[in-house]
Amino acid sequence: MLLAVLLAVLPAPIVEGRVGEPSGAGAAGAQVTLTQDGRTQVIRTGGQGEFRFRAFGGPGSISVVLPQGWAHDGAATVSFEARSGTGFRTEFAARARRVLRGRLVIEGAPFGDVDVQAGGIRAHTDAEGAFVADGLPAGKVAVATEWLSGWAEMPAGPGQVTADVALEAPSLVDLKLRALPQPPAVQGVANWLEGKPLTDGESADIERLVALVNLAPPLRLVMVAPPKTVAAAARAALVLQRYLTGPFLVPRERIAFAVGEVAPAGFLALVLMRPEAE
């Protein structure tokens, strides 16, 4: 009798929780259903994905139907045991769908037909630099291709962003390398882009640098573009990189690209360098 009286005066159990990304946006407007002994309560989550029920004592279950643009990242239903005067809290992990429809540009010109990575998602651009990356995180997302990088801002919740991604190349100073006393190999950017064969002298200059870099793992071959001509030089550098890693067997990780005052405008310089600390 006393127990029944105590149960009658104790407050009803509170069942509450949140739907959304564990450390990010909440899924506002998700449908949450609480079921106990044939009785059902249905509510919608608030702006931060939160929900709260006044429940009955005894076992029950909570299920979630997500709004458009969200996907479950865990169980959609949980069971619980409610007791008067106590509470129960649970979290439903969900993932917001964020899509970037981007276009790579350098100095205002499209940079196409390259592999790109955005927030861990890999894609390939078309001839005009356009790409689609689906499943990105919220906030500032790094976008990179080869030696060039930029960023895009993604929304806190689900959404699609269409934007040009301006790429930048590192400066020669930023690489923290120093040039060795070897003359650089210099060739016109247009020659690389048009596929013109190397002269004997040009080939000999590259062979000299390659022989040295392949002898010492710490050494690097840096393709240096003049300032304000990065777009064409970067594309020429892709051709030169294939040349270095193909016939000359230079490991890709020993090749870099930067902007600096080495060769005149319209030319791409290949410089032998080593880390400053050595």
C-alpha cells in the first residue's frame, strides 16, 4: 500500500535525448516515436535535434525517422526501462548530407582533368575543372590536387554548395628547402604543354639533376613557376612530373612544385634542393 502511494506521488519518468551528429549539427524536425504497452507518443525534434517525453513506468522503445538530407549513423530504435522519479537519456547518431559542386580555378582560369580530394572524398574533375564531392563534413573543408590547395565552406546541416575553389601553390620559401649548387633545368611552359621533344641539351640538364636526386633520398626536385603564371605552369608541371616518374624513375614523393623567382615568365625551372636542416 505504501509503495503504491509513493509511486503515485513520484514524478513521471522523463525520456529525452538528441538526434544528430555527435559533435555537430542536430537533426531538426526528426520524427521521434515513444511506444509503451500499446501507447504511443510522437513528437518532432527541436532546432538542435533534442526531444523530451513524459513517459510511463515500465519498458518501452524509441524510434526515429530522419528528415530529408539526413542518414542514420547507428541504430534507429532503442529500448529502455522507465521508472517513476528517474530519467532515461539516449543519443541517435545521424549524418547530414553535404554536397560540394565545385570548380577548380587558378588565377581565374579553370584547372581541369585532374584528381581532386575534398575533405577525404576523392573525385576527378572534367575538362572545365568541375567536380562533385558528396558526404563532406561541416565547416571549412580543404580541397587539394597535386601540389595545389584551396578550401570550401560547408553548412552546419544538410545542404548543397556550388562554388569555384581558388587554388594556390606554395611559395618556394614555404617548402623550407635550399638549392644545391647545380644549375636548374629550364624549359618553356608552352613546349611542355604542346608536347615538343626535348633538345639534347635540355634532356642532359634533366638527366644530370635526376642522377643526383636518385642517389640521395633527402634530395628533392622542385618544379618552380614564376609568379602570376601559375595556371599554365602548373599544367606543364603535370607533364614534367609524368616525365620524371616515368622514364627517369624518380619517386613521386621527391618531386614538388612551388612559385618563386628562378626562371623568367613563360618558363618552368627544375631545381635540385635539400631540407634546410641538413
